[in-house]
Amino acid sequence: MATAFVLIRTDATRIPECAQEISELEGISEVYSVTGEWDLIAVARVAKHDELADVIADRLSKVKGVQATTTHIAFRAYSKHDLDAAFSLGFE
């Protein structure tokens, strides 16, 4: 599984509409409205790395009102469970 975080700048008058349209795209699991330099952050989750181009460049970036994106591809996920295992010394 490949995961990417996409920071999205939109036309300010279309933030809710962009968020809704992006959330309906196949490969997008979550969309958040945020404060700061960017308007939205989307989480893309696909089976293969190559599919990120289809989701982000071919679909998300073409949503009406999307002005710019920056994508951060995740290398590894650290859930609480993973962190507990990573820092465990094996003592019970």
C-alpha cells in the first residue's frame, strides 16, 4: 500500500466544494480543511505507488478550484502498536 499526504490550495470560494469532490475520488481516503498556508489536506491510499499519479495528477489536481498541490509520500507508518514494539526491550 502507498500512502501520500496532499496539501491543497484552492479558490477560497470553493473550499467546501473542492473538499467534497476530492473526498469522492477513488484512492482518496480522507480530506481535512486546515489552517495555515494550505486550505485542505487529502490522504491518498492506493495499492501501488504508480497509482498515486492517477489519483493526484490526473484527478485531484483537475478538480475545479484546485490551484496548487504539494505531495508528501509516506515511507512508513508508526502507529502506537508499532512504536510499542519498536521500543520494547523484551521484558515482561
